[in-house]
Amino acid sequence: QLQVVESGGGLVQPGGSLRLSCTASAIFSINAMGWYHQAPGKERELVARIFNEGRTTYTDSVKGRFTISRDNAKNTVYLQMNSLKPEDTGAYYCNVVVITHRTYEYWGQGTQVTVSS
């Protein structure tokens, strides 16, 4: 079983910054790691994902503000969030994708981000 642990959430004023971290304990290869956002009363949505080769994808609403990066040696992914807006408030979940003979997805417990003055 793969364990996923997030950290770095908190309360920040609009325009501020936060950095989220997520570490996965794995004895096998991870194909992709990403972050999902779930606003209060809404569905969980993909924010950013980074693949093994370094390719990244972002949802339109965070392009230019958020940056995802990864330390493969540590199985750790980071989400640098700048110019935060109140609509960025919600729980952020780390997602880990492992592909062997099938695709497995693992989730962290979530970390809360609140953007408010």
C-alpha cells in the first residue's frame, strides 16, 4: 500500500502565497503526481499534474499563478501557489498515479487552504 502525506496548507490573505508538499512512500515507480482542489460544496477538480518526464499540465484558472514541481528521488511533489484568490479556498488533495499491469490511484488526506482577508 502506498502512503501519501500532504502538508503546507493554511490561512493566507488574497494575493499571498503558499507552498504545498506531498510525499509518497513507494517501492515502485510513480508515473505522475498531481494536486486536486475541492471547493466547499463542489466537485474535486484537477489543478496541476506532473509526469515522470517532467511534463506538466495546469487548469486554466491557475496558469501563471501556480507552479508544480517534483523531486523524483524523494517521491515528493510541490505546488507553489502565488497571487492567491478567495476562490482558491478549499481542500487540496495530492494524487499519485502508478501504472503497472493496470492503473492505480492513491490519495492523500487533504490539506486546507483558506484565502481570506
